Amino acid sequence: MRAMVLNEYGDNATFQLTDVSQPEAGAGQVLVRVAASSVNTVDTMIRQLGQENLPLSPDLPAVLGMDFAGTVEATGEGVTGFAPGDEVFGCAGGLAHLQGALADYMVADSRLIAHKPKRLSMREAAALPLVGITAYEGLQRAQVKAGQKVLVHGGVGGVGHVAVQLAKQLGADVYTTVSTDDQFAIVAGYGATGINYLTESVADYVAKHTDGAGFDVVFDSVGGENMTNSFEAAALNGHVTTTVSLLELDLTPAHFKGLSIHVVFMLIPMLHDHKREVHGEILAALSAAVDAGSLTPLLDETQFALADVGQAYDRLTSGEAVGKVVIGV
């Protein structure tokens, strides 16, 4: 079968179209004919950093690609709920010892997948798993409920655009940081209020939208130093969920506000075989939300084929993409 293979890691690492052996479904696994895969920031980090700096990176030669949508070709012993011909989606490979989705076929733990939403194409479905699970878990951990004021940093980003829509589904009053007219239009379509983070200070938009009280929940999908903005924007005893907290940070502002900080690292089930069935359950819930019309993935307008994987990764790292970058297989 065809696969896009990395034979080295680093800034100049290139993918090579290679003929490799087709895997077989073992116990508890399904063999999937991959139709599409999307690119996530962690994929680009693996390509750049490799095992020395990012231990979750696979051994070389490596087939990356965590997210996928495709069709079940075969099922292994003990698999229930899936059969050949089923259209599925999930986040199930591309790290540690798990082969990724940048290939014609991949095997996936059946606990990490769900039936594809009927309303979505394969490309659209492939955009959803990692970011959808991350957003769902982050809102769940922060106990978001109807009537709360929720701020999502990065409302047209991969995780952010899903978090905005799911928070609205939960009945929250949702605000989100954006910077362009097109982005304002996108989040308005989700029923959220856009905040221009380039022209409005945190103090200004907290005063404007919360009468100075702060937001009940701040979902920070930007992370890094932006977490200081999240602490400033949060209400007393509020919740801050972060998906990018790889930094040293003074927690004094969080302490004096009594904030609850939730760090979401959705790769734990794959890396540690820990509660993998929860990811399957979340994907099923996301699929239901899509088919009910309350969740739609946002895809970048640029399309890529399997041979264009390097360009797709570069598109994401350029910062120019709006929504998820997807690769057709």
C-alpha cells in the first residue's frame, strides 16, 4: 500500500511516498481504508522535533497522521459494533507505536473510533476527532452549563471553533477572540460574540461583556503566554481550561482569584491505553451533534492530496489556515 513516510525528523524533514506492507487487524482492532486525514499542531511538532525532544514521536521510518475518516475493511477478534463497509472516523495513530493515517490503510483500536456523521463528507469528518474530543473534554472538565458566560480564545482555530459551537449547544453565552472581518462573520454564524483581541484589551472586553465580573469559564486554545490573559479574563472562582500549557508561568493571579485550571491532553488514552472507550463515546456524541445540526467542522479552503502532505503541514504552521487543514487519501 502507499504511505507517506518520514525517514528523519527536523525542520527540513520531508515525506516520501513509499510502498509499505498493509497492516492486519488484530484483536480489538479494525482495518480502515483511509479516505482523509487532517493535520493537527501536534503532528507538525512531531515532524519537527522527533523523539529526542518529543518522546511520543514514533520510531523512524514513521507514518504520521492522527485523525482520519474512512471505511472499515475488516475487523479483528472481539470487535463489536463495527462491520466491513461501515464509515468511521477517529484519532487512533501517528504516535508512539501506532501507525498513522497518511497511508491507504491503517489499523485502529475499535474503542477509539465511532460511526461517521451522516451529514459530513469524509474530508469534513476527518477534521473533527482530535479537536472535537479536546473541546468536548475541556468544556466537560470546566462544567460548562446553560446561562454561563464562556470566553473561547481562538474561535476559528481547530479546537476553538468546536469549543464555541459545543458551548452554545450547552446553553452558554459565548464570546470568542478573533481578528478579521471574515473571522467575525464565522463566529457570528455560530451564535457567538466576537472580540477583536488586537484592538481590545482584556480589561476592556471584560468590562464591556461582563460588567467587570469576568467570564465564568475561559477556554484557552491559544495557550502559552496567552494564559495570563485567561487568568485576567476569568471571574472569581472561575474555570480556565488550557490545551497548550507547555511553559513556566506565575500562578499568582490564578491563586488570588481562586481559579480552577484544567489541562487537557487528549493523547493520554492512545499513549497509555487509558480509558480509550471514553474517546469512542465522545466521538459518538460529536457525531450525534453534527447530525442534529448543532456542530459543523470548519475546513481551510486549500485542499491537499496524499502526495502533498508536506505542503499541508506547511500550510498549518504558516498560521494562514482558517479552520482545519485536510488531506485526501
